[in-house]
Amino acid sequence: MLVLTTDVRRVVLGGGVAALGAPLLDALTQVLQDQASGSAFLRSLRIADRVRLAPAGLPVGAFGAGLLAPEEEV
């Protein structure tokens, strides 16, 4: 789980995947809750509560890349 290595506040699914909408979010949330049910540690992280779908047409990949780009002096 990549979320465990970076301790993000939100996991945002965008692009074509997000177009699947609520069925995807519901299924993913259920899997994450099932995994957490066997581990007090995973339950404490509340990963399922962090997952969101990006609005359709929002270029989340570009936003994420911008946030991760190193700062350079101009």
C-alpha cells in the first residue's frame, strides 16, 4: 500500500478510473475495510476514509506532478 509509505491525507482517483464513479469507490472502500478488519494498525490509519474520486475532467495527474516537482531557483 503506497499510502502507508507516504502518509497522505487523501487518495484521489482521477481520469478514466474515476469515470466509473460510485461503484468503484464503494468496491474499493469495502476492500480497504476488509483488509483493515484484520489489523488494528490498518484500522487506526482509516485509509478507506481517505479515498475520493476527482470530478470528471479535472486533470489530477497534472496537479499531482506539479506538487511533486522539485523547486528550482530561476
